[in-house]
Amino acid sequence: MTSQQNTNLGIWLMVAVSFIFAMQDGISRHLAGEYNVFMIIMIRYWFFAAFVISFATHKSGGLRNAARSQVTGMQIFRGILLSLEILVAVTAFVVLGLVEAHAVFAIYPLLIAALSGPVLGERVGWRRWVAIGIGFVGVLIILQPGYGVFQIEALIPLLAAFMFAVYGLLNRWVARTDSSAVSFFWTGVSGAIITTGVGFWYWEPMIASDWAWMALLCVTSASSHYLLIRAYEVAEASAIQPFAYLQLVFASALGMVVFNEVLRPNVAVGAVIVVCAGLFTLWRARVAEQA
């Protein structure tokens, strides 16, 4: 009974995280449409770094334990990669809109499955390879490379998905030696350092109302990461990960209602194919773990 209750809590936490992530994407789309994206990501990371430092300080062992990594170089690289992925993803939101960017970005679990073999040495069965292939067909349906003039901008969210997939694989790799608290610390700190080094040169004055949106973005960024940590603490990742796809639903609804975006038929069909393929790979991965 306790395990079931924890799983239910983990599911609801993941639903909440997916909703907050979608709202963050909407705020980021607004701010990056008005100001330089480097500055927006930099300010967001300032707050994120302050949060992870505060989080580490209140943990047993304090900052010293949080910073003690067996693979410091890889931890720094992870943090830099994630910050660059966020930059690319936010750019995709501005250029393509939330609906189409998220439809393509939903391919990232399939990319993780495809790369887990060569990167981590994990076995990927033929069923998952078929699902990965079907998922990429869904992406082609979304991008429509054979119809009209292909927009090179459509590859931006695909790049973001690839970067996030590599980041996800590196999370597994560093987890072999470091705790999640150590990874969390280095994600925030190294990301803040690299974004400050770039974003500082693109500072722009911001009006008061947009500072309010910026503050909300920072608060939701910290709270969503905390809820995500809690979700993985109370339930198995394989049980709650499928609910992360709700971010696609929430973000698409936000894009259509707030930003007047249009859900084209090919995008809807392609997104459904990608999500179904992704859910199948997650299910097969869980089966393999339990075998």
C-alpha cells in the first residue's frame, strides 16, 4: 500500500512539474521575444544557482559534500550542455512557437534510447529500435521536408532534443559515482558561470512588468526542479516518466490560447506518433529492468 501511495504521489508531482515547465516555456517565449535570449537565460541561472547552493547548504555535509565529485570535469560539461540546450530550446519557442517546437522536442526519449547503447553500453532490443524508427517517422511528418520550402529553423528543436538526450545519458553516467545532490549542485553552478560569461555582454534594460515575469520564471524554475527531485524520491522513474509528456499538451494549449498559434494537422499526427513511440520505449525499458 505504501509503495502504491508513493507512486501516486510521484505521478501527481510529475504532472505538476510538467505543467510548471510548460508555463516556464511560455514565459521564456514572451521574454526572449522582447529581450536578448542570452540575458534571459543568465538571470534565470543566477536564481537557479542561488537555489542549488541554498539547497546544498541545508543538506548533510553542506557545500563541501555537494561539490565533492568523482568526475568533476564531466559534471561541469553536463551543466554547460544543459544551459546551452535551454538557450537553443527557448530560441526554438520564439522562432517556431510552443506547439511545433514541443512536438519535435518530444523525440528526446527516443534519442536517449537510441544512444544508450553506444554511449552507456546498454542493450536496446529490436522492439525498441522499431519504436525509435517509428518515432522518427513522426518527426518527419511534423517537419514535412518534402513539401514546399523546408524551413531550416525547424531543425532548432531537433538540436535541442539531441542535446537534452545527451544530457540525460550523462546524468546516468555520472550517477555511477556521484549522488543526485552533487549532480544538482554542479548543474546550477556551472550553468550560471557559463551563462554569465556570455549573457553579461547582452544586458538590456527591462521594464517593470517584465521584471515581474522574470521573477516568476526564476521562482517556478527553482520550484519545478525541487518538485522533480521529490518525484524521483518517492517513485520509480520508469513509473512516472510517461507523465512528463503532459508538458507537450500543456505547452501546446498555452501556445494556442495565449500566443494564437495554430496546431496544423501534420503536427498533431506527428506528435501523437512520437509520443506513442516514446511511451512504448519507456515501457520496454521498464520490462527489461524487471526481467
